[in-house]
Amino acid sequence: MPWKDRYTISNERSIQDAGIRWPEGKRCAVSITVDLSLASGGEGIRAAELSTPVARFAIEEGLDNLLGVLRRHGLRATFATPAVMVKVYGPKLKEILAEGHEIAAEALRHEDVSTLSREEEKARLDRTTAILAEAIGRPPAGWFMLSRQMDSFAGGTTSPNTIDLLIEAGYRYYGNGQADDVPHWWVADFASRRALLTMPYYYHFDDQYFCMFPTKGTGLENPDMLLRNWRTEFKAQYERGRHFHMTLHPQHMGWLHRLKMLDDFCGWMTGHAGLWNATAEACIAHWEATYPAEAHLDLEPSIWKDYPGSLS
């Protein structure tokens, strides 16, 4: 897919600050995604990637460390989970659910689906749904396709069929859209208004871009830059009454020195009055009830134009 589709997936006009309403008169919404994928490239999670020291840390210690911080601050999160990780985590997924968190899907192996045929993508989607439904007791409500470390696009990869397939499969939302900073509609077909609600995501608030020991450039991590981004974005969204979101990975944020940073930030953030922290599913349920598509899906033609020779 051309790059523009990752940033302009909706022709919907955004809801202005004054029109946003959160439950019980809350001032600002906060959502957290924990990515349980260990994939580094488009092939998705491979057996070799599950046996590395980084993977063992994420599975055996990093996840528990993140859960401890969330528990300490009373925060709920959505755990984006590739189906193959069900065998890795096993009963841990039900423990996560028992603490009030959400388990969402992240493809079969968190693989790149952009070049798959519609039939093959549907088969993988159906298999993913079945595996996760068996593990958690019901089909997941949301589907994520977060970026992998070696992806060319920070928004992850989808195909022209992905959203339609999710709608047909009964999914309630797509987990990481970049067209707005609040929940919004990913419009699969402009004429028929066929659309799926989408949670906001932006890579400036995703820990992997600052804490994965980059193999290029200086090779140094930059968690202080991530903290600055979190604090600045939260302050801005809180003042506007909109929505703050961050993405965490056990293999990145689970280390103790970074965990201290996360702990301090969560303590500072939750000290603000009027926060509504919800799983992605709960946030989508509120948005669907408050801004139903038949009344609030305000569409206008796309401003994009393609020109000969354009990379778009």
C-alpha cells in the first residue's frame, strides 16, 4: 500500500475538542497498548526469535514487570497478541484478563499481510480468531498490526482487504490508526460508508523506537526522549480534553531502569484529576454509543491526488 494510506485512512472530519465527551464527565481518556509480539520483520514471529535472550527476558520477566507497574497505578491496558504467542504464554493470558485488561489479536504470527491474496489473508485471520477465542473464552474484539523493528512503515502493514475482512469477521475495531488522535472511522468504502472504528496510534509514543538499542546511528538508547514525548503529549491532550495513548513492549520497557521511568511517568499522569483509563474495547464501545456512524460519520472527498512518477 502507498505510504499515504497509512496516514489518511479516513475521509472523516475529526470531532473538535468542544464536542468530545468521555464517560461520567471525565476530562481526558488514557489508553495503553502492550505489544506481545517478538517479530522483527515481515515474516512474523519465527522459532529462532523465541529462543533469543531478549525473547526469554520478555516472556519470563519483562511482562511481569510491566504488569506490576500497571497494577500499582490501577491502570488497564490492551494486550495485542499474535496467535502463536498463545502457546508461549498459556495461562498467563487468563491472568491478564482477570486483572481487568483486554486481549486483542495481532495476526497469526504478526506477519506482513500486504501481499497476501484475499483468500489467504482471510484464512489466517479466521485461524487467528479461533486460536485466541479458545484461549480467552471469546473472540477478540480488536485487531492490531503494530510495526515490527525492521518494517519500512511505522504504522505497520495492512492489505487493501484487511478492514473489509475484519468487518466481515465481526471485529469491533482496528487497533492502530494514524489518521486522528481520538477514535475514528477507517473508511473501507466511501460510497457505501462501510467503515470500522479505529484506535489512535502514533510511533512517537511507542517505546520500541527509543529503547531497542538501534543497530544504526549511535547505537545508544534514548528513553529520555520517549519520556519527554509522553509528558508533552499527555499534557497537551489533557488540556484539550482529548485522548492520550502509549505502546509498550515487555522486551523494551520491562528492564528495571526503564521500568522506573515508566513507574514515575504513570504516577505523575494518574495524579491528574478526571482521567478515564480504559481498554481499547471499552473506549470503542463508548465512542460507538456516543458518536454512531449514522449520525457522526461526516465524510468528504479525499484531498489526495496522484501524479505520474509519484512515489505515492
